Amino acid sequence: MKELKIGICGWGNVATGLYRSLNEHAQIISANSGTNISVEVIGARRDNPKCDSGSTKIVRDIFEVSKYDIDVVVELIGGVDTARELILEAIKNKKHVVTANKAVIYHHGDEIFSAARINGVKVLYEAAVCAGTPIVKLLKEELAANNISKISGMLNGTSNFILSNMEEGSEFMSTLELAQQEGYAEPDPTFDIEGMDAAHKIGILSSIAYGTSLPPEEFHVEGITKIEKSDFNHAKDMGYTIKHLAVARINEENIELRAHPALIDLNSHLANLKGVRNGIEINTDLVGKIHIAGSGAGQESTASGLISDLVHLVNTMGSDADSFDQIISNLPLKPFAELAFQYYFYIEAQDIPGVMASITSLLAAKGVGIESILQKEELGGNLVPIILITDIFKDKDSIELQGELLALDSVKKIRSIRIEAE
């Protein structure tokens, strides 16, 4: 039986979830992997009344954990600056590191991985991206022979939960409050609903697949707060639904990196993933398109990802696996303004003769074609909604176009959402 001695830093929900899972699933872990994982020490600044640590050694200084006779430091304190210091201290003390902290990997990954290679230890972070939904080792190992042209998907369960409920007719704010009540969203949900959580995850996946730096260059990140439930009805009429997508794509000249709402085909695999589930689509040259879906948050799911890394570590100790030189891409990130999309436009305009002609004439003058256009029933106040799906044009022209449309006397409001191509 292989033995792995670990120290856990942090004693919140994720850490206690890991501790319970290691104890409750010890027989399964042992039977499936031939591994006995023992928690030797816990670094906790305070006790957690929700979890009894039994006879396990508790230290109040989390930086003391890596000085104990352990093989691995499991960093679960969250945040960036202190987590970075803690991880680098563990590496200096020749301890392997397993973490579920996406933010510290996103902001300091290159520095951390370099230090790990110099010190001959490994840093594993499967649970940092989509918790227990396996994607990191899939990209690194199972798909190692593939050219991966695109990675896209819903990488934030909170946003997907909110949008799924809005698709069923709920309002944004009431759904956000429900997500907070159910524990899917934090009391301050900004990180999720403004897109930064998904951006961190796609940045990490791009680093694995394409060798972009960590942190990456600044890229376009947009949240879901401007979407209204009526947009789902209009999108459905045209064969789409709305998801928050994070996308990394490569070609011979550059790399795309972005996270924003998008209309996607109603019949697509990602369109049918509801609730807090994460969904990822990977385009490969050898095995075609791969779809992965699973829970992207929660104690149990995150514990699954962490234990996956611990078992992997046992199986690769003494080898150079996960210690190879990182691929560094020389390709630049393509400026978001130069990307081209079809667009969904929701326009509220006065219900007067010639309003449709004035809008279509302006688009024609800007060289923007129209794939479809619908005028809906009057909203009241002599206002009518007009729904447009444009042909493809560059993003840099979209803001200018919206400004010129709003300058028309008859146009009172505009919303736009990009349409994701297959």
C-alpha cells in the first residue's frame, strides 16, 4: 500500500470537505488507487465548529505546516498574496503542493511553476478549474497528442444557474438572491456575475493548451448583469439561447482569449446544460469535439478534484511527470476589437412611420448586413422592440454603431450580445 502524508492549510468549507471525504471514502480511495492518504497536520487560524478534526495536529501558523514530516501541502486558504507566499514556502521546503486556488495560479502561475521545477517538486491544481470536473489532466495527459484549436464553455456555475433560471422566466435579481440562499453565490457575487471567475479559469486552460503566460495579457472580460429575461425569448425565436462563455482559441497567427455572454445555438450541447453545472467543449484534431460536464463548485466536487491530484501525485512520485518545461507561446493575443462576430441587437424605438427604414439604412451605410429582423408587439408608451441579427462584423465597429443608432431620434434603448460561431 502506498502512503501519502499531507498537511492542509485552511479550515473552511473546502478544507473540511476534503478532510471528511478522505475519511469517509478512505476504502474507495485505497481500493481504486492502492493509496493510503493520511492528514498529519492542519494549519488553521481558528477552529471550525462544523468539523471535528479528531486527534489531527492543529497549528495556528499556516506557514509551519510545510516544516512537518509530510509529502504534500494542500493550500486551501484562498486569496492571492498570502497563498502565493505559502505555496512558495512549501516549495522551498521541498514539499509538493496541491491547490484549489484558481486566483493564485492565474496571477502567479509562471513564478510558482518555475520555483517548483527548480526545487524538484510538483504543483497540481485540478480542482482550481471547475472543481471536480476533470479538465486539467485531460488537457495535459489524455489529449497530449492532439492539436487543440478551441476550448469554450460555461466555467462559472453561479452565472449558469442565474441564466438558466432567467431562461425559464425569472428576473436577474430574484435569481441572484436565490443563488445566494442556496449557497451557489457569495454574499458579494461580483467575482462571478462580472465574469472574473470564468476569466481566471480560461486563462489557466489557455496556459496549459497554448502556453500563454500566467498571468496572461489583459483580455476582454464581461459579465451577465446587462442581460434581461426578455432577451431569452427573443433569442429563442431565432434559434438561440444565452450563456456566459469563456473561450480560448488558436490559429497560426494569434490566440484568442475572452469571457463574455453569447448567444449559442439552441441545439448545441452547451445550450442544454442547466443550473450550476459547468460545461466545456474542446475541439481536437485526432478525436474531434469533446464535451465535458459536471459540478463546478461545492465541497464534494472540489474534494474529488483535490483527491484526484493527491492520487496522481502518489503514482508519479520519483518521475519527471508534471515537472517538464512549460511550453511558452510566442503567439500574441489577438486584440478583442479585431475579432468579428454576428450580433443580436435589441432596440427600443418609437412606433412611428419610417423607424425601421432609418435603422436599416444606418446599418447599410456602415456596411453591416442584416441576417434577420423582427418587430415585436408594442411595449406601451408608443415604444416598439426591434430584434436584429446582423451578419459578421468586427467588434471595434459595434460600439460606434450602437452610438450612431442611439443618436437617431426614434431610438431610445439598445442592448447587444455577441453570437458564438460553431
